[in-house]
Amino acid sequence: MIKLESGAFQLQKSQGANGYVIPLGGSYVVVDPGMAMGAKAVIAELDTAGILGDVSQVLLTHGDTDHAGAAQMVAAAAGGQLWIGRADADILAGRAVPGTLVRKLLSMIMPPKLPDTVLYLGESPGFPQGMTAVPTPGHTPGHFALAWGNALFCGDAARVRGDGSLKQFSGR
Ligand SMILES: [Zn+2]
């Protein structure tokens, strides 16, 4: 893990997406642990850092497989709860149809698996204190950005251009 200016850490072993670890007074929150193929390495990275058992929550900005594929395994290994926007959970659980052809195909090939019990960002009680879940639908219907201190973990709501300016991410 690399410590960032905000005080959060960036996972080095997550695959497909930037994964983060946020320290919250004795426990830790993992954001977007990446693709399923990187799950074991992420779990080992957290274990090596000595915090695996202290990860109380895994938060997903959205349900795309490159952000959410490893989440179930990481949450299970840590004994933590998994949070996701309801609209994206409904898609992953097959209760709603993905909005685009690409996502329909992806949902058939490698849908991220969710635990039987998930908590809904912006709805369920018990969300980590000191953080705010901000609805940012567009890239996916259930997309959330996660604010902590001066940092915003915005998933695929926006991307940074080479010149440092922000660009809205495609809804695909
Ligand atoms: Zn995405």
C-alpha cells in the first residue's frame, strides 16, 4: 500500500481499478478492490500490512467487474460488510437489466458476485462515520462517489485527462 497525501492508502495489488484503504479510527474501509483475478493478491496485501482483520467495510463506487469483482472475496476474508448502490446491486443480482449492450454481455460473462447480505449506500444504517456517500448516477445508475476529508473517491464518475482536467466518464 502507498500512503497518499489525503492520509488514505492506495492498494498496489488491485487489478483493473484503483483500490483504496481509508483508516477510520482503528478500523479500515476498502474502496473498489478491483477485478476478481486480483482478489487473492489484495487480501495478501492487506494481511501483510497487518490490517486484514480490521477491515470492517468494503465500499463499491459501482458494480462494474473491474471495480467490484474482488469485493465479495475481500469482504469475506476480512469479515467485513459490503456496500453498493441499490441500482447496481439490482443489476448484479439479476433483478434489473443492464442499460447497455456492453454491460449486458459483461453481466453474462463475468458478473461480480455479491454476498447474500449487502448494505445500500445512501440508505442502510451503519455507514462509516466520517465518510459521505454521494449519489453520482451516470456511468452506472447506482454509481456513488465516496467523500472522506478532502478526498473524493469518485470511481468512474470522472476521469483525469493528461493535462489534469476532469472529464465525465462514459455511461456506455
Ligand atoms: Zn466502470
